[in-house]
Amino acid sequence: MKTPSRRITYTAHHERHRYDRIGWLRAGVLGAGDGVVSVASLLLGVAASNAARSSIIVAGVAGLVAGALSMAIGEYTSVSSQRDTEQADIARERVELTTIPDRELDELAHIYVGRGLTPALAREVAAQLTEHDPLGAHLRDELGIVAHHRARPLQAAAVSAGSFAGAAMVPLLAVIVVPAGARILTVVVASLLTLAALGVSGARLGGSPVGRATARMVVGSGVAMAVAAGIGALVGTAV
């Protein structure tokens, strides 16, 4: 009597990971934090030199616009370089898969042996993955290039510039709406609270410890603003 074969079924197991956010999250946190620190430090330095309110506002607006544009250009340039490298590697893999497929199969199997599979199983896995998607297998396992982590220059530029400008509005609005006597204190408090909120938000979006991210953001930025205010006061006294 023939024994019926067992049919193996798999149940999808969905987990919530946040690593796919790393590209735009990094750009957003960097841009927003830099926007607050740069413009707040600029405003504090100018205000500490006893400059007129109009001069402080002009400096703040100029710093906001220049900083946002600089972030956009810098992110676009750096991430474009990463994209160019990725595209060059992808093109090279395509050529090698066409011209030396056996050597590429051996290379893939060797990678899996290094990860703990037996040579026979590694060879079988490599053969099946190559049959399914040869380029994808090599990009993922040989080069570490995954589709949703690919470099996106325009996204990085837009997120960085937008987050910089949005966050920089906080210290600038504090200077505009607050009387002269409370201007410096208000800029410091508003900026530090914004930076703390950025640290908490970034940590929660990325699933990392909140306290550590917030402390990094607030302490480093507070030191930068204090240095800028001190230099502004010294220069204002000298001139």
C-alpha cells in the first residue's frame, strides 16, 4: 500500500522591523537637528553681540535658506556617489553572471559555506537561488545590496532640506515673537525642547533606546549653542 506523501505548508509570520526606514530617517533626523543647532547658534551668536533685532532676523533667515540648500546639495551629492558605486557593482555582476556563470555559482556557494551550511547544501541553495534570481542573489549575499536600501539621492535631498527648514523655524520664530529681554533664553529653551522631541521621535521611529538618542541630541547641541553665544559676545565686545 502506497503511503500518502505529507504536504508541507508554511504560515506567514509577520514581524515589524524598522530598518527599511533608515535612509529617510537618517536624512530627516540629520536635517532637523542641524537646522535647529545651526540657526539657533547663529541667532545666539548674533544676539549676544548686541545686534539689532532686524539684523538678527536677517541673519536667521539667511542661515535657514543657506543651510537648507546646503543640506540638499550635500545629501544629493553624497548619496549620488553611493548610487553610482552601487550601479557600477550591479553592472559588473551582470557581466560576470553572463560570462562566467559557473565561477559565480561557486562564489555564491562559498559564501553560504562561510555562513555555516555544509558544502553540499550550500551548493544546492546557491543553485536554486541562481535559478530563481541570479542577480538578486549575488547583490544581496555577495554585495549586501537590497532593493529597499538602495541609494535614493532625490529622497535624501528633499527630506534633509525640508526637515532642516522646518526645524530651523523654531528658533527663528522665537526671535521674531519674543521681546528683546527674553530673546536668548527663549531661543535656548525652544531649541533644546525641539531637539529633545527630535531625539524621542527619531528613537521611536527607529526602534532604538529613547534616552540615549535624546541625550546625544540635547547635550551636543547645547554645547554648540553655548560656544556660538560665547564667541558672538566676544566679537561684539571687540568690535
